[in-house]
Amino acid sequence: MLAPIGREERREAPTGAVGALMRLRAHAAAPLRGVALVALGLVGLAAFVPALVAVGLGAVGVLDVVRRLPRLRRELAGRWSDVPVDDPYLPEPPEPRRRDSGLYRDGRQLYASYGSALRQRRVRQMRRDPATRRDLAFLALDPLAGVPVAALPVVLVGGGLYGVVAAASRAVAGVAPPGAAWAGTAVVAGAGLVSVATGLTVGPLVLWVHGCWTRLLLARRVAAPVVSDEGTLGRRLRLLGAGALLTLLSVAGAVLAAVQVVALVVGLCTGLVVLYLKTVELSHRFVTLYRRLAGDWVGVEIPVPYLAAPEPVERGADGYYQYGRRLYRAPYLVRQLQLMRHTLTDPAVWRDLVWLVVNPVAAAVLLLAPLAVVGFSLFGLVVPSVLDGVTGGTGPYTFWDEALRQVPPGQALAGVPWAAAPVGAVLAAAASWAAPYALRAHARFGLLLLRPTRHAQLARRVERLTETRADATGVQAAELRRIERDLHDGAQVSLVAIGMTLRVVERRLGDEAPELRELVAEARRQSSTALAQLRDLVRGIHPPVLAERGVGDAVRAVALDCPLDVEVTVDVAGRPEAPVEACAYFAVCEVLANAAKHSGASRVRIDLRHSDGVLRMTVTDDGRGGADLAKGTGLRGVRRRLGTFDGDLFVSSPVGGPTIVTMELPCVLSSPRTSTS
């Protein structure tokens, strides 16, 4: 069983007699509401040109009047179609304030009157409001798409009533042949009644489709239309309407694909890449809408496969922006070229284009089939009796008259019209039963083209793991710094105070109670030892000099405490992120400790440099050599530490020396800070 379409909260529908009366009222009022929507669509088409002129000239008053039509359509979509549409307009701009000079400012322009400044603010906001463009698009497109949909129940009910009245009048007048008068009249009247019943039955469904169309263009954020959980039949009928809406969207997608191809050719030939980028952005929004509808309507979730946009190019020291082998003064063109190259190399963009091209074919095969079956069933019942008089016949039932004249008089009631009703009912039921499966098959087809490839999924997973790893290491580094501050500002200060207090007690005892004085002295020495151990622990967790001065000065401080002759060279114009900086510091400290313990060296040289986005740390000693990553665990531990940040370690240690350990850490430096020489 399919889940109800939509995720919005709905008011609980009345049940019992009240609910039945309300549903009956909705079906009876559907043709009249369709007439009103058709009239409003035609009025909107007439108001399109004045609205367009008002936007161009900045006539706020005219646009406010024209906006009443879209506002009314939003209200009617919620009231008649049960498809609520929110108000998408931006709030009113703040009132201009009077300056000391007595003028009113709007942007970079000053106005003498309050009204002129406020009018210019409203004009600027009106032009940059996306809801204004949506209103204009709706006024222009609704007569082409919305009006035919809203007119469907009107045509069915009006045509059916015309057929019934015309058949009755012909029967009373005795115009039909005597042998087939009553049979023909009954057939035409029955077909008219079927047309009226069909118009009243599908009226709310047609209004719902029209409400979805209204919401598609006029809502702030296109959300999935709501299908109430009103039973299997109602849900399946509305899924037929959803299939019709997706078919219309597929046609619009094909047009968008053609525009995208033309924009690509124009951009490559003339250099106007912004046209192609705008069409690609519009295609992204269109395909994203389909992904959301597929997930909400049939539960087929289609992940977003697009690659992340590249980071903007930073301005160089000379004030120019480099892209490839060229320098640009302004960043706008560089960014456009970046995005153009990104979209051309993103496979998901090309798969979207292929889907936009072939989707109308898939929609015609999968979605139009149930609608065509229903339409064919209604055609056999309604069209011959209702439209025959309009197409040149002598009466509303001339089609059936001709059919009845071809059979013997005794078999007049054995014609096709009597078999059309049960056959049409069976075909309509079968089509409504197949509608959910057709929608699901169409969503599966979209999933086949629009989902991420295996390579894209792996790339996205690697990116996600990199982000989570960076977050985890950042949290760990922050926790270590917090522990270091607590020990430095808490326990260390307390041990210093205890040592000073014991020293005062020792002095006051003097020569009295030598045994007690010796115990106090021993306690003072133990507190001093504990303080020294605590300071070593703090340095091992996160040295204060590393947090305050950076990795260069922290390595210099370690070199001063090393028993070997250590030379430190630092060429790092900035500081990496705190976790990377701590990793580099402890890696150098561990390699230096290994050199002091195992190499037998007397001199060590440490070199820290940053180039091409990599921090390189080289530790060279003049020891005996023979260091091997496969044998020792210390260097392998350093390599694992560096591997946390995608770093690596390389060792060159021939027997007899020297030993060169090179460590690399990919990182980006922040702004440079003061460092000692």
C-alpha cells in the first residue's frame, strides 16, 4: 500500500453525515469553481502586460493592484483545492530616516521628500523579490496550462446537460425515426448523464491538480502537494492527477534541456558562460523538485549526486586573481570560469541533461497510459452524443442514429452504446488500479539516471569521513587544551602554594624539633618533585608555548632542553590549525627523542618549511644510521600519528649515517603571527 503523498499536517476531515454533505457540496461546486478559475486565468492574461510595464517603470501602485490576482489564486488554492500556498513576498522595507541635512537616504541616493525615498525603496525591493517574477510567470502561463485543466469539469457537465436537454427535446418533438426514437433518446440521455456524473466526480480531483499547478509557480518553496488518506479509491484517483502533473513537468523539462544546450553552445562560442550557469542552476532546481516529489509520492528517495563547488580563488599578494596561466583583476570572471569548468566536469550535470531529454518519452509510456485508458473510456460514452451536433450532424444523437440504421429493426437495442458503459467502467477501474505502479516505475526510471554513481558515492563518503575526522580531532585537541589549562591554572598553582607554605613552616621551626623539621623538608621536596612532574605532564599534553607562539618556537624550546646540539630552521609564514600544529610538534619531539636515545649522534638539524600546501619537517642527525621503519616501533607510531591528517613519514638511514627523517602534513596556514627569531 502506498503512503499518502505529502508530509504536512492536515485538519481532521469530518465523518458521518456532515462529512458526506461536505463532500457532496465539493463535488457539486466543482464546475462553478472551474468557471471562476477560468475567468480569473483570462483576467490574469489581460493583466500580464500592465504588470510587466509596472515592474519596468517602477509603478508600485499598479503592481500592488495586479498582485491581488496571485494573492486571490493562492487563497483559492487552499480553500477550493486543499493545497495551501504560503505568501512568498518579502516584508515591507524599513522606513527611510531623515538625516541631519534634512534629506532622506536610499542606497547611495538622497531625496528631499520622504515619499520619494520610500517609493524608491519599494521599487528596488519589488524588483529583487523572487515572488514578483513568479507572479508574472503565473499570469502568462496559467491560461496555457491552468485554464484548460480548470475547464475540464465545466465542459463535461455542460456538454452532458446539453446532450440530455437536446435528446429530450428531440424525443418530445418526434423528430427521430419511429423505430429508433426511444432507443436513441435513451442512449443519448444516458451518455449525457454519464458525462455530468463524470464531471461532478472528477471535479475535486481536477481542482486539486490545478491547485498543485498554482503552488508550483506561486509558492515560496515548492513543496509536495498533499493527498489525503481518504481511502484507496480517492488516493488512486489523485495519483492519476499526480501522473498528469508529472507529464506536464516532463514537457517543461524537455524545453529546459533545449535551452541548456543552446546556452552551452552560446557560452562556448561567445564566452557568455553566465547564461549556461544560470540554465544549469535552473535545471538543478527542476531536478531537485522531481527528487522531492518522487520521495514524497511513492517513497523512492533519490540522493543528490552533485560534486561540491570549488573554493573561490584567493587574491594574490600582487592584487590579482590567478586562474590557470592568466591573471585577472576582478574575482567575478574567475569565479564564473571556475563554475563553468566545474559543471562541465561534473557527471551528474550531464546525467540530468539526459534525463530531461528522455523523461518525456518515459512519462508518455508510463504515466499517460492510465490517463489515456480513462480518456478513451469517456470518449466512447460522451463525445459521440455531445459533440456530434457541433461537428455537422443534424442532431445531438445523429451518430447513434446512423449506427442504429445499419442494424435490423428487431436488433436496435443490441448496438455498441449499451456495451460502452460496462467496458468503460472496467477500463477506468483498471487504469486507476495501475496508476500507483506506473508512478513507482517512473520514479525507478528517474532513480536509474539521477542517483549518484558508485564513484560519486565513494567520493562523497571520503569527503564525509574527512569532515568527521577533522571534527573529531578538533574536539580532541580542544579537550586536551582544556585539561592543560586546568592543570596549569589549578593543580600546578596549588602545588606551588603547598611548597611555599612548607618552606615557611620549615623556617619558623628553626633549630627546634629537628625531626619535625626534617619531615617538613621532605614534604617540601616531594611537592617540588610533584610540581616538576606535573609541568612535564602539561608539556606532554599541550605545551603552553605551542598554543601561544606556534610550532616553530615550541620546537626551539624543545631543542634547548635536548642534550644534543640542535639547530632549528623555521620558514613557516603563518600557523596551521591547532590539531595539525600539535601533531607536527609531537612528531618532531618524538623523532628528536629517538635520535637522542638510539642514534649516537652529537648534532641534529631540524628544518620546518611550508610550501605547496604541505608542511615539511626534516630531522637530520650525524649518528650511526641503520634506522628502519620495519624494525622500530617509534617511527611507525609517528607515521600513524601523521596519517591521522593524511600525512606521511619517509626515512633515509644508511649504515654509518646520516639519518634523515622527512615528515609531511597537508595543511593551510592562517595569518602569520609574531614569532621569535
